[in-house]
Amino acid sequence: MPYYQTLKERRLSLGLSVLDVSAQTRLKPEFIRAIEEHNLDLFSDDFSYVRYFVHAYADAIGVNWAMIKDEVDRDVNRFAQARDGALRKAQTRMIETMPSIQTKSKTVRSKRRKRKRSFLENSAGNLSRRMSWGNLRLGRVIALAAGAAMILLLGLSWVQNSAASSAVEKRKAERTSQLAAQEQETQRLADDLKARKGDAQSSEPEKPVIHLAGTEEENVYTVEGFTFDHSTIHLTFNALGGQSVTVTWNGVPAFSEAVNGQAGYDLQAGMSGQLVVTFQVPSVYNSLTVEDTPIPANYTLRDDNGGNRIVLNIVYSDKKEDTSSSNSSSQSETSNSDEENQTVTPEEPLYEDPGYDPGYTEEIPSDSDEYAAPIDEGLY
């Protein structure tokens, strides 16, 4: 695939427009379109810019410049050679139409005609040589004037050729300086882009590790893991049929819009509190995600107002807890709670007589009907 098609498909896959790339690379939109459409005639004034425009474009959208560099150089050189060939042809035609060349052609034709002079012409020449000294002097003056004119024309031709050569050398020098300046500008743009990406990555806060715990009440959960340096809670809704979704934070409405499909909202919390999300129409297609953690609620349960209500008790902590330690602590708390909830069979009687002596053993008559039935220890 040619490099210009690779750049265009990469831009389209990123969802960027030509204006987005133009704002990022500071290149004109018509230059970006010319590169994608392989219309290098737009750069016919100086093809040296094409390489650096493509380099900046590739860095902006994440295409490896080293992979397409040789192809771009070959393409640019081919266009430049075609342009130079056309320029040389134009210069050749211009030189052929110059007075010096025309005079030279006339001289050659004159010599050829002179060789083919007829007997009458030779006779006329002999007659002119027999003319008086005055006529011969006039002929010499005319010949000298013609020679001076020829020399003048040749001088003008040489001056024009020298000026053209100087203009070409000056253009080459300007192109070299512009090339160096463009290289520096491209490097500066690349460094700025890398710096902006680095700043954006360094400034982005680390996502919290969410711990979700259910409660005895349905659709009510406790959410832990947020820290005070992470003030924003990112919510993602999925609602069916363009229904209204409302978010309430500590009893204050924070968000209420009609959602059809998926939508997101960033809640600026920064502290512990109660987050309530209400879907207008209960449906199995509704869903709620906090950060990257889906909330496993019963989305078909109706509240008193006929909607679907999910309550999240957000708990902020002073410092970030390690995931493994939090998991182990939650497991230990779960095991402790399970141990506490286990029924303990007492070895002592359920009540104790104030005058009871543990060392005293009362003998029970064997013939007593009151104690004849066996004692079921499981009752105790």
C-alpha cells in the first residue's frame, strides 16, 4: 500500500479530520489533502517541503516514519526529476530563440548560399572589387558594424546565460537553507508533541481500585477504594429507548438527561457520600458502571415512583490501599464474620443458680421416674 494511502487510512481509523491534523501539525489543510491524494504538483515550486510535511504528518498520527521514509524519497525524487526535465526543455527552447542563435543560424545559411553562388554572383563580386577606394571603404565600415553587432549579441547571450546560472545557484542555496529551517521546525513540532503527550500522561491521575460490597437492602451497595487525590468519579450508563437518567449526589441533583444507548458522566465528588442513579424505565438492558467496575444491580426492580433506583454509598480513604492487602483483609473479615455468625454450643448450662457449686455432684435415685428419660444434649 502506498504511503499516502497508509496515512489516510490511519487518520480515518483514529477518527480525525483533516482540520484536526492541521491544528496538530500546523500544516495547511490543502497540503494534507495533497499528500493523501498524491497531488505533488501542488509542491512544484519546491519539492523539498514534501518530505518534511509527510514526516510531521506521520508523527502526528502515529505512523512509523522509518518504514515509509525511502518510499517518500523515491516518490519526491521522481517528481523533481520530471519537473527539472521540463524546465531544461523550456530553457533550451528559450536559448534557441535568442538573437545570438538566430544570427549564428543566419551565418551558417549565408555560408551555404555563398558556396552555391552562381557565375553571375562571382562576376558581381569581381566587379565590386574593381570599385574605387571610397566604395571599398564603405564596405569595410559596414562589415565592421556587422561584426560589432555580432559581438554585442554574443555578449548579451553570455550575460543572460550567466544570470540564469546565478539564479539557479541562488535558488539551490535558498532551498538548502529552507531545508535546514524546515528540518528544525519539524523536529521542534515533534518535540512539542512528545512533551504534550508526556505532560498529559503524567498529569492523568491513577484510576482507583474499586471494592464493591452489597448490603441487606436490594440495589444498595458500598463502594470503597476512592482516595482524596482522585476527586472525579466516572459513571457510564446504558439505557434503552431514550429514557431519562438522573444522578443525585448527597441529595443534590447532579445530572439528568435523556439517554439512548451508552452515555458517560464525571461526578466531581472528592469526599464520601451517597450516590443515587435512577433509570426512568426498569429494563434488563439498563446497566451502570463506576470507573471500570460494573454494578450487578437488579435493573428490573421498580421503586415507589415506578423507576429503577441504585444507591451507592461512596467511601473515600486517606491513602490508597494495596489490592492484595485489601483483598486479604476483606477475606479475613469475611471469615471472622462467618466465625462470629456460627452457632456456639455452650458447655455450661444456659443459666446458673447463685448457690451452684461446680464441685458438688448430686446423686439422682435410679428408681426416680422423673429422670428416667434420656437427656437430649442437642437441646443445649
